[in-house]
Amino acid sequence: MGQCSPAWASARVGPCSCASSAVASAGWRRPRAFRRPFVYGRGHVRTACRTVRAPWSTVSDSSPRDFDIRELFDALDAQRVSRGLSWRGVANEMWNLSAVLNTRRDDHPISPATLKGMAERRATSCQHALFMLRWLGRTPESFLPGGAVNSKDTLPPAGSDRRLRWDLAGLYEALDGRRRERQLTWSELARELRCSANQLTGIRTARFAVEMNLAMKIVQWLRRPAADFIYEAEW
């Protein structure tokens, strides 16, 4: 069971003691309103002879918070305006943070439309978000509602010959490992993270990125900082 599970969810209770009692054998049964539920196994609750499955949404004491795309856009726009930059100017500055790497590669720079359209789409990729966070000098966690500053959240430094990237393979491995520990199906985990099972299993084969909101919900569920899955890349 995960750390966030209530104590009762991991308890194992043997057969109903009243079934072997002399009182029970005499045919007396406790009124339904006073029958005690027995919990056994993972998420199963037994009351009398009927077994029901406890929804996992009741097990977690807190749900992962959504990454605030609008707040990220507003932070970008505020800095852009204060420095008198166009969106093209912002995109150029972001790209030039990896000027040395850019000379060695033939990649497409980040588009101003990617930055401007983020507010309307309310979404951005996890890799594009790193361009923005690096330019702002902010951490991913600082855009979670109620997020507190923590030194463990600091992104790794990257020189002009490197670019910050999410390690999606590492993220998937950690997610799948924890899922197996808690004996969750992908569908059960998807309900906890408020996404689809396909979005989670698709991380294994993702070639470039997933949505930033999904990546941040996963690291919160893992109870690890995003920086654990971000590294200085040469691509």
C-alpha cells in the first residue's frame, strides 16, 4: 500500500469471529446496522456475506494538484512586458540559453506561437515547459497551487552546451514500480491521477514529451521532486 493509504486499507482480518461463536451457532445474528465491516486484501471490504470493492479515491488522503498553466503564462508575460520584449524576443532568448548546443545541432527553435497559445490551450508539453522555467529561473513546483519553496525542487544547472530535459524513461520506471508495489491496475492508478490509463502506459513509448500537467501529477503521486527526473541533455 502507498504511504497515503489509511491504516484500515492495509489491515488483514481473519474470518468473522461471530461465525464460530456459540451465539452465532444458536442462530442469533447481529442486526445489520451493527454488523462490523471486515477488511481483507487490497481495497476489499466485507460486510456479512457481501463483498464490495472500496474505490481508491477514498484511500488517498490528498490528490495531486494540477500544474497552473495560466500562472506560468502570466509569469512569462509579466517578465516579457517588464523587459520590453516581443514574444519572438522571448522565444529567441530561451533558445539562446543553449547557444553552444544549438550550433552543434539542427533543431527547430521554440516558436512564439507555442508561448502565446499556451494560455488558450491551457496546456504545454513537459519539455517546452522546461524552456520557460529555465528562462524564468523558477521551479516546476512553484506553479502548483499552494506550492512552497523547497531547495530540493531546484532544477539542475545547465550551461550553454546543454538543455534541460525530462527523463521520461526514468519517470515511467518509477511510476510503474510504485504501481506494482501498491498492486494497482493502470485503470486504478489513472483514477487517482485523474487521467486515462492510455496516457500513463503511453509514457513508456513517448518519443519526446507528455503534457506538463500529467508529469507533475505523477511526481506528486511519487512524492518526489520534479528535479529527480530532469537532467542536462545534449539534445
